[in-house]
Amino acid sequence: MVQRIWNFSAGPAVLPEEVLLEARDNLLSLGTTGIGVCEHSHRGKAFVAVAEEAESLCRQIAGIPDDYAVLFLQGGASLQFSMVPENFLDRNATADYLVTGAWSEKAIKAAGKYGSTHVACTGKAENFSAIPTDVSYSEAPAYVHFTSNNTIFGTQFRTEPSGYSDDAFLVCDASSDIFSRPLDISRYGLIYAGAQKNLGPSGVTLVIIRRDLIERGSTDPAEMLQYRTHAANDSMYNTPPTFGIYLMSLVFRWILRQGGLAEIEKANQAKAAILYDFLDSSSLFHATAAAADRSLMNVTFVTGDAEQDAAVVSQASAAGFSGLKGHRSVGGMRASIYNAFPAAGVSALVDFLKQYEAAQ
């Protein structure tokens, strides 16, 4: 097998090797069925068992109570940008958005097609380098939306927003830090996350939604765009992304083997500290996000010179470090170190950066 290199990609991102090895074994035959996992009917007993286990493990990991539905959908977070307001926002209502990066900008833009939107805060003036502390909600928002981790700018909410009307419910785009730490599901009305960073491969979107909200949702959208449709059909109204759901079930098992979300958080904190401690001590490299809001998932950093940043990325790539180039909108460098990224890879990157700095 070709030797695997350190994959710092922001997504699709690294998966646990033991998960990939188990999936490889099941490509030709899922267990003893004699049929590969990609070939099973989504309505057959073998795959239904996979889907049921995926939901059960998901609930176990995050402590999801019965009054929340767990859905495996398609379309990524980008579809949720529209699906949320299409179900819960009308022309006579307002939704509040905490704008902390490019993805929340896209989310509020999509919502504006369905009803009024209110910017509760924005970090744009500071190039989204920090989570704003000055938040002002509208009087009676239908819901409050935030993006828990900002992949492009390397910031992350430490806790959920608060202080909004009791009648509003909290919506979270958790695509890039879902299951990276413990969650209090009861604080949310709806959480959505693309799978391709912490949960599995691209092509699956996890949605956790309170059942009473499902019933409150508008009946105007097309059936495929109503949460009630998918909840009533156990995420199988249409053919679901079966291989993606299967891989998610394996990742969920892997999370439990690590000790659950509390242990996952400890591991993520330790990994990130290795890189941030170096950046704070370096005379060449520095982190771009405010210290209080630094992401544990996406570490963004620069040298201060775009040409040197490009040279670092080029030499790192040649040395076996892939995916370090910062997002095209901001440049610099970005090390994405999601749940499955090994601590050894972070240490190897720090060693490389130290050697590069010493050679300057």
C-alpha cells in the first residue's frame, strides 16, 4: 500500500485508519452477507441494521433524548442554509444570525430569501479573527443561528450563545466541530453538520432536531425539503447515502472506543496546544485568531509575508504535509486537526516548522 502522509485538509478530512481498514474489508462483503456494503439495498435487513446502529450510537455519544430526531440527509450544510429558514421563517418573522465567518455569511444570505434577518453580531471589521462579544438580538426572533467553528478564520465558540428571547430556538451549523467535545443537546432546537470533517465521508449531513419543531415546520416546501418527511421515513424517503452512513457508524464506534466526547475533547485540546504553543513562541510564525477564540479544529497561521507563506506550504508538501494552504480568501496556512488527526502528525509539523524557521 502507498504510504499515507499527514493530511491537514479542512475537508473532506482524515478518517481513523482502523475505520478505513474495516470499511475496506466490508466493500466486498458486509459481514457474512456476501454482498458489499455499497451494494446492499437501503431497505434490506442488512443495511437497515446498519442505519439503526448508526442512529443508536449517535444518540449514545451525544446523549440525544427521544424528543429529538436524528436524520441522515444530503446536500451538506449548504442545503441547510436554505432548508432551515424555508421550514421555520416566513415573511412576517425575523431570524437572528451571529455572523462570525464566511459560512454564516452564506447562511444569512440564504435566509433572506424567506423572511427578515437580523445581524446579532459580526466580526467582519476584524476580518473574523475573533468571536464578537457585543451581541444584540432582535425583540422576538423565530430562531437564533450560529456557526460553532469557523474553518476559514480559525475561531470557535467556547459555549453556546445566550440572552435571546425564550420563544426562540437555537440553530447551530456544527459542521467543523461536531462531536469534538461534549454537547448539551437540550440547549438546541436544531444542529446540522456535514459529515466530512469529524463524522465520516462527504455526502452525508447529520441533523439533530427537536420533534416539536418538526411538527411546527412549514408545509409549503417540497416534500424533500421538509424535516417531517425525513423524520417520518427514518431518513429513507429516498435512497440515502448508504456507504456514508455505514462509515459514520464505524466512526461513532471509534469515538466510543476513545472514551466518548469528554476524552475526545481532552485529546483535541492536547493536540492543538502542541501547535499553538509553538506559534506563540515562534519569531517567524504566528496564529491569526484571537487567543481566547482559537479553534481546536483549524489552526490558522501566517509568517506575515505571502511569498514566504507560499514557500512554507510548498516545502511542507514536498516533506509529506498535505493540505496546509490557507483558504483562498485569506491565504496563509491552516492546519486542520479534527478528531481523527493523530497527535504525532501535529508534532511532526511543529518539527518541520522549527527546521524551516531555523534555516531562515
